[in-house]
Amino acid sequence: MSEVLKVGIIGAGGIAQSRHIPALQKLENKAQVVALYDINQAQAKSVANKFSIPHVPESTEKLFELVDAVIICTPNKFHKEMTVAALNAGLHVMCEKPMAMNASECNVMIEASERNHKLLTVAYHYRHTDAAIVAKKAIENGDIGVPLVIRIQALRRRKVPGWGVFTNKELQGGGSLIDYGCHLLDLGLWLLGGDIKPVEVLGKTYNKLSKQSGQINDWGQFDYETFDVDDHVSSFMTFSNHLSMQFECSWSANIKEDQMHLSVSGENGGMNLYPFEIYRPQYGAYFTNSANVVHNEDIAAERQALNFVNSCLGKEEIVVKAEEARNVNLLIDAIYNSNELEHSIKL
């Protein structure tokens, strides 16, 4: 492999255009986007022309012949199929989040990665924000002691995605949880470290708001009559070492404003990411330490692209490991199953 990584994109939709292609094209001395495939050839040619991508092959097999690595930007239903095909063709793969429709599909993808000795990662770019990086360092440094309780809220006020296939359960596998909540689930698990193991999950899913007619929605229009995914999810999870997580996500909550919250209470202190603060008792008083670190997803996308390229070139370690991304799907599966069975799920 040359020192310039040749990258192909599979799927020419919004996430490819707004995140992956621009981020990679800022790495022109390390990587080049040389090919773009989409089942809609007209769309692929239009996007390729917009970003000056030289090749628009008529099949993924032809794309595989042109590149060293691919980024999968298809609907979730095709993540496993496209990823395994690329790995079997001897390519490194970054797959958009979530890793797959369920944890069983994730296992197939990991097996293909190991069998072909090729890199597989998932685009959980929240890990690359300043707030996440500083939080990880602080927890590893013992600033809050052993974590006890983590609280996550990823709530949007009436923002169901009205584009693409986000509300199509057959193609996506779910709604707000598998699309948006997965980001914060991944971030929370990463901050807590690889030693924790999920023990029990109780989950509830809702979609009553999005099944109503005549509603207000800030992110475009969708068909309320065919809406068959979750627009709001709540869950309580327990882990090894007596750790617990309170988790809630929504596309369509009746709240004053959007909320993104992640906080951790530990034996010696607590931490909040948005805004970033650490709370500890010291010298007989309550101390609050803050840091000017932000959640900038554009910067995170560029860091994610650089980490992927450098990892493919053997120059650094990948930040998001496939096994970690599978654990997110494992929790998503448990939440959905818990709601269907109306009782908690033992893991």
C-alpha cells in the first residue's frame, strides 16, 4: 500500500456529502477519495462531480478494485453485506453507525475482519470531540474515582428526520435509538472503560407523538400513517461492579429545547460533559472545575478521518474498535427486546 490511502465511498447520501468526503479531502497528502458508488447512478455521478471524485463504478465489485479502503454510508440494512464484501476483497472498512441491524450481524462482520486481517471500525465520531477526549483522560486519571452512575439524555424537540429512510424500520432497524441514541451509548461505554459488562437492561420505546396527524416537525415532513419506528426511548441498565446507567433518547420529545446530557457520578467526584465540569469535595468545601472544551462535530469528523487513514497505513491505533461498537448494538437489541417482552433482559 502506498503512503496515500485510496478510499472509496459506498452510498452517496447526506452523511457521505456532509461528513466523510469533506473530512477526507482535507487529508489530500494522506488520502484520496477516488471512487463513489451508489445504487442510484445519477445521484452518484452528481455527487462525484460536485466533489471532483474521478471514478463512479457501476458496481461495488468494480469499486473494490480501485481502492485500499471503503467507507460504508448505506442504510443500516446493508451495513453487514457491504462490510463483509469489502473485507473479503482485502480492504479496510469504516462503517457508518450503528455497526449493523443487530449484534448477530456485528459478529459476522468482526469474523470477516479477523479472517481477512483487515481493519474494521465504526463511525462513532462523538469520541473525537474535545469534551469526550478530556473526559476520557480525566476518568483514566482517577479524577472522579470509580464510576458509580452514568446519566445520558439525547433529546430533540420535534426533530424527526424527514429525509432519507430514517423512519423505515425494514431498512434501519429502528428509530431514535439506533440512529441518535447509539452515539451517546457508545460514548458512555467508552468513557467507563472496557472492563464493565452489561448485566440487565429494562427498556421502553414510544412513537405516539409521531403517529399523530397535523404535527409540527422542524426537520421536514414524514408520513405519520406509516411511521413504524421509535421516536422516544427510556432505559435503565446495570453493569458489573454495581455500575448503573439511566438512558433516554428522543427525536420528538415535548420539551422546552433540545438536550444533550452526559454525566458520571463517581466515588470521589462527578463529571458533566455539556458543559464540561468536574465536581469534588476538597478542603471542607465543594469545588467545581470547568474547562473550555466543546462538542464540535466538524472537528470530530476530521479527527475521525485522520485516525482511520493513519490506522489503515499502520501509523496509529484505531479509536473505535469493532468489538466496542458491537457492544452498543448488544444494548440496543436488549432495549428493543425488553420493550417487546415487557420485562427486563438479563445479559
